[in-house]
Amino acid sequence: MNKYIKSLLFSATLWYFGEGMMGPLLAFFAQKVGGNLLEITWAWASFLIVSGVFYIIVGKFVDLKGNKELVMVIGYGLNAVFTFCYLFVSSPWHLIAVEAGLGFATALATPTWNALFSKYTDKDNDGFQWGIYGGLEKITTAASILIGGIVVNYLSFNLLFIIMGTIQLLATVVQIPFLLEKKTK
């Protein structure tokens, strides 16, 4: 694997680790801030609607205007910011807003990451490299869900959000050399 694929895989694994820690705990957190079944449904739907709409818009934009690396890094960074925003959620409507923000951040990061990964894969091993990505995503998310549950069970949601945001911030920082190297070429 070339260094670009390794960098993309490493940052994505960190991102999935940070993101995955929330997993099914979102429902418990929604209840904690006064949310009911419909409000948790709206929160998750807001993430999916915003990310779905902006996946399309961002994908088209970066194809026309370029600089996928920059858009990806901005998406990673915004994801960390919105994860830290969980610390300030005190009502179901705040949760819906944070989930919509996370949807937007994901829409910046994911289509650009996928395009760059496709660009840098070794065409003779692209199935294997995509398999590594998919496998790491699932395994990392499973481990992070278990760790997230332990953190919340024995400590607190606030600590979980700090850990998640810090890991996602690290995933963003890991991408910066990739961005800088591509800008100098």
C-alpha cells in the first residue's frame, strides 16, 4: 500500500473509533436530555437527511472546484467540533441541531475521502484495499462501541464526548500533512 492509502486508512480508523463510541448510546443520551422516542427519531433522521443532501452537493462541488483534501480535512475538523458540542446539549432540540451539524461534517469528509481513496488505490489490489477499509471500519466501530459503553457506565457522558472529540481532532491533525504535501505538488 502506498503512503496515501496508509494515511487515509489511519485517519479513517481514528475517526471511526471516535465516532463509534456513541453508537447505540445516542438513545440513552437523548433520554437523559429529556428526549422521547420521536425526538430521538428526529435527531437521527436530521443526521441522515442533512448528510444525504450534502453528500450529493459536496460531491458535485469538489468535482467542479477540486481540492478534495481541504474539504475532507474541514469535514474531519467540523466533526470534532460538533462532537464537542454534545457537551452543551441540554434539550432534544439541541441534540437535533448537533446531529444535523454532524451530518454536514460527515458530508464534507466522506465523499471526499472516498474519492481520494479511490484515486490512490493500487488498481491491482483495489478490492483488497477496500476490504481493509471496510473491515477496519467495522472492527474499530465494534471496539469503540464497547469502550464507549464502559466509559458511560462507569464514568459519564461528558467524559465520553471529550474522548470522542479528542480522537476526532487527532484524526483531523493526522490528515494535515497529507493536505500540505498535496498542496506543494
